[in-house]
Amino acid sequence: MKKYTHAWLAFMAIKRLDCANIPEELKGDAQSLVKWFHDYRDFVIEGAWYPDQVFKDMATSHIIKYRPDTAEREQKFKRLPRTMQCYNKGMKSPLYKKPFAIEEGNCADRCESIAHSIVDCFKILRTEERGNPISTTSNHIAMRFFILSHYIADCHMPLHCDCRSFSSGENIHGFIESEWDKQVKASYHIDIPNNRFFYDPQGYPLANKITPLVQEVENDIVNREFLYTWGNGNNNTWDYISAVSEYSYLMSYRLIPKEFDEKNLTKELYKSSEAYSRLGEYSSDILCDAVDSIARVWLHVWARYRKWAEKR
């Protein structure tokens, strides 16, 4: 995904925690995270883009690449919360339960490590005296949240989980992501020189002429049931992102059918395909799921820190 899409997804995750019907037992954590976030919102664009601009670990940590396997066995796919569209549609894929192999990528490991590091940084901040040179800062921790959102979002982009290399050839991968970024940039007022959004009275990106796709995500933030669970059988960020990557792989074959690869697919051919006619639907599924996942992971991280802090 591109720069402004990443930042917007992070904002929408917080807006989801602010506006959705959060279960009563989680409201305190959700509200405190929303309040904390707004003090650091000017760093979202920079922080959410750090993995691409500075770390540049795209070949490993932004991906988990799957390919169909020839082994004659049924594959056990992980579970996801029932509200996830990639899960509901992935189970209808002809590749569901079919064998697969993982070729490369460690996105789940990266997400798990950053999630732990955020809690650790909070613990250091709360333990050391103010001004201690070995202590972290709240600005640094906020940046870690935004960095984490980048990797979570990337795992929802189906082509990050497909061994077919659509970044080569005519770069269909980049074409799709650029289309999303154009819609985000058209939908909100962005203070480009200062690398930030302009804000509405509630502190979220100020709307311009919101496109239908962006409006679908805005609607989903409020209307989708919020589930805190990782999905049956999953116990942590690593399990959850691993499960997401499996269903992103299945969604990739909806986004681009199996008869195509980087060698035989042109932009013109893709635009004339049935799959392209449904790109809006798939884009909505992908982006709404990404917002939901960022909100879910962030709230788990924040709740873990708050639980530790209450015991001190």
C-alpha cells in the first residue's frame, strides 16, 4: 500500500475504536487509547511510512508468500473472527483446504515483535525516572504503533501473500495500490508540506469529496460488529497475522485469477477482466478488514500494557 493509504488506515483504526459499539468491558481501554492517540496524530503519516521509507525491508517483513502445493493432503487453515470478509470469502475459494507452501516472508514475526516492543517500551517509560537517558519517550512509542499498522495493513494486501510476482512486469500490484492512494488523497484535505492531514472538529482527517470506496470504509468503521477475539485457536498477534496471511493468499486468486501471472497479465487485459469489474468490492473488503485488524491488534497491545500498569 502507498503512503497516504497507510496513514489513513491507522486513523480509521482509531476512529473505529472511537465510534464502533465496543463491548462494555473493553470501553475503558478503547477510550484511553483513542485519547492517547490524538496527542500524536501529527506523526501518523511519517510513522506509518517508515517501513518503506527508512527500514526498506519489503522483501521480507512486509510479505508472507504462498503458492499452491502439489501434496495430496488437506490443508488446515487457521480461523479468523467471523466478521472478517477475507475469512468469509476465502472459505469459498477453490484453494481453501488445498495444500500450500510458504516460499518467503516473515510479516507475522515482525508484527509480533513490534507488538511486544511497544509494551516493553511502555514498561521502561513507566519504570525509569523522567529524563533518564536510557528511557524511551511517548513520541517513540507512538511511532511504533504507526509502524506496526503498516505491517498489519500490508498483510491484508493479497498480492503481499501471493508468490506470483505482480510487482514485476507491468506492476499490477503497484497499479492497484496507486488507485487506492488516489482515492484517499481525493477524499481528504492533506497538508502535504507538513506531512499531516488537516483535521475535522473530532480530530480525524478532514473530508473533501469522499469517494464511494472510502465512504464504504467510513461506514464499516461504525457498523461492523467489533470483535476483540483473535479467532478460535489463535492466541496472539503472530497467530492472528499468520491467519490473515492465509486468507489474503486465497483472496489474491479472486483479485487476479489463477490463469494469470506477471508474464501474461497487462494493465489493459486486467482492466477488461471480470476480476477487475469486482475490484471495488474486493478493495472494500481488503481495506475494511485492514482497519479492523489494526484496531484489534492495537487494542490488545494497549490492554496488555494497561493490565501491567494496574498491577504496579
